[in-house]
Amino acid sequence: MPTLPPYFAALDLNQMLTDHPIGEDFTKRFAKISRDELRAQQNRLFMKCFARAWTTPFYQRLWGNQGIEAGDIRGLDDIEKLPVFSKSDLMESLEIAPPFGDFAGTDLRRDDHLPAVMHTTSGTTGLPQVLLFGPKTREMQNLLVGRAYLWQGMKGSDVVHSVYGHGMVNAGHYMREAVLHFTNAIFMSAGTGVETRSVQQLALMKRFGATVIVGFIDYVKRLAHVAREEGIDPKRDLKIRMISGHFGRENIKEISDLWGGAECYDWYGVGDTGIIMSEGPDRDGQYIFEDGHYVEILDLDTGKPVPDGQSGDLVCTVLFKDDLYPMIRFNTHDVSAIRKGSPGLVNFRRTDGFLGRSDNMVKLRGINVFPQGLGGVLTDISAFKGEFFCRAIRDAQGRDDMIVMVEVDTPQAPGLNEEIQKLLKTRIGVEMKIELHAKGALADLTEVDKRQKPKRLSDERF
């Protein structure tokens, strides 16, 4: 037998597919699984992750500072004894042990370190955070994305046009791997408008008969507008039948209509964890992939679990991450809520998806305002052109306010400012100042042409 290279030697694909099936095997197994059976699998995987985490300096410090000992945790029932951690803890780790931090569980300076895939965050809020994945973790993330795509209807005959960015960020790379390794579709790595100009992307879509678009919805929307500017009718001239990406609070029907009635599917994940949950073919809430993730929703102020139906911080434990960088109780600071009621197509809990960011939250007169979530409200305004930017300000008397800058077709239209202000006050519950701008005028603030996720907030209060 030849010696396998380190990356492939660390993989057991058969075991991965046994624990985490895809395609018809996925729906057959998890449509019938009992919650007790599922909990047993979660507990088994959790204890492997917990044992691995104890070997890393990061968790030895994080848990040791809380007086926790290994014997204190005997299963998932004890998970609330462990503290949550977030990006700030990871950044501290990078300061303690530069340049890779001490959370991986291997010394990357040695020739015989555990195989690792490295990416970083975009670094828009400071030093980019290092992301590290072992072979199992990497392929599990790919597998779960592939599962979502197949469940949503991706086929081997599809040509998948990806507008995810590449470079050091993770998304574009692991979407390509997901489609290549776990579906039989053809993948086109177009990237963002900076990597491949929008007009050129449309030409590629037409030439190769793209049928599926994957990516962040802000740019997917912009691409549809560029098509119309170029005289291209997405319904008549292109063949897009499916869009899978990150809608958050965006109006899904609007995106579908822009692309000639394409079926649209939402899913959610973050760079560290990979995909956590996804809409299925019923498009009735996002199913948490509970065979791979243990999700808690915690109160924004107390950090305690909230009842189903109540929103809070989404905290994730990645149950397959027992190689590099174990993730136990990672606070994403993304806000979501577990849905009440019975399960749907599979026996996984469902959520309302991404509802906003708690760490970008601005509290105005006692109301929590999530700038990222305003886009879905603004789509009710026919003049809205899809882009907006928020400025949190504080006046000389210490009163906090928010200026919502909105791109519209006619900034001077009578009554439009008041209409938007009234809508936001009615839907959000607090009055905000409105500035109207022409289409494209906010590009330098949102950086929509440069970033996968446009900027939505400038906090100028401090």
C-alpha cells in the first residue's frame, strides 16, 4: 500500500458519510430519527471534541480560568457549565502566540504538524483573524454545504455560477470544494465584481448556460441590475433556475423576480464553523444540521438560554471539529430564534435564520436596532434601489440617534423621506433620520463592489 499524503491520511470518508449522510441517505435517515437517537449521536461526538479541546492551550486557559476540570463535563447536559467564547478571545490567542494562535492544537512551526487548511477573515475591523481547518473539518464543512445544495435541488447537470470572493477569505474556496467533492455539478469560480467584472460575469453565465447562482445576496441582486442595464433580460436570456445564498432579512421574492422567477434558498454559517443551518425544499425555516452542530440561543444580556420563539445570540458547538481548532460554545453574535412547533421534513430543529448582529446592535430609546436587518424592511419602498448605510451618532446632550442613508431612484421625490421614516418607525419601533441618495452614491461607504458582505454601519458615537 502506498503511503497517503497527510491530508488524505487524516480522512475517513466512509465514517463521515455514515455519521453525516447526504442526498437521499440524508432524508431517509433524519426524517425518521428520534430526538433521543439524535441526542445520543450528538453526545458521542461532543465528548470526542471535548477531549480534544482539553489538549489545547486555548481551552486550558479559557476553562482553567473558570476553575473547570475535565471531570466536570460528562456530556452535553453539562455544556452550560462551560463559558462561551467569541472572536475577541481568538484575537487574544493570536496576540499570545502569533501568528497562528494557540487554539489549533498543533504546532504549525514543526515539519510534522497536523495537516491544516488556513484562511483568514477579511480584517475589516482590524487584524484579520486566522481560520484553521483540519482535513476532517474541512471536508465536513464541504459535505454539509453539498448536502444543502442537493437538498435544495442542485443536480449534476447544473452549471453553478459562484459570486463568492476568493483570496484569503474562506467562502469561495470551500463552496468550490463542496460542489466539486459532493455534487456532480460544474462550478464556475467567478468571484466578486472586483475579481471578475459584472459584465464579464454575465457573459460567462450566458456562454456556459449557468443554471444556479451561489453567493452573498447583495451582489446577486446587483448582478441582476447590471444585466438590465446591459439590455439582458435574466428570464429570457439566461437560464437561472435556482439561487442559494445568504438572504438574511432580504426580500426573497424580490430577488426571485429579478432573476425571472428562480427558486431561492437561504442558508447560514460563519467562517469558523462553516454552514450551520439551511432551508430545505419546503423553504419553511432553516433546519439546523444537528448531526453536526449543537446550537443554543442565549439572551443578549444574561447569556442564559431563551425559550423557543425568543431571539438571542446564536452559540454553536461544532460536533465534528475534533481535529484542529475545536469549537465549543462559540458565540457568533448573530441573532436568531428557534422556531416553536413540530419538525418539518427532517427531525431537526428549525430557526428563523439570520435576524441581525448583536455586536453591531445599536440601542435607540430602549429599542435594539440591527442595521443589517433594515434591508428587508426598505424593500417595501418601491423607490429603494437596494443599497443603504447607517450612521450611529451621539449629539452634545448624549442622545443616540441613527441616520439611515438610502439609495433611491429620485432623491428629490416629494414625501419619500417621510414615507421611509414612517415605515422604519412602524416596523422597527423607533424614529430614525433619513438621508436620500442617488443610486451608486453610497458605494464608497458600503464597498459593495469590493466586499462579499457590504458594510452597513459606521458607529460614530465613541
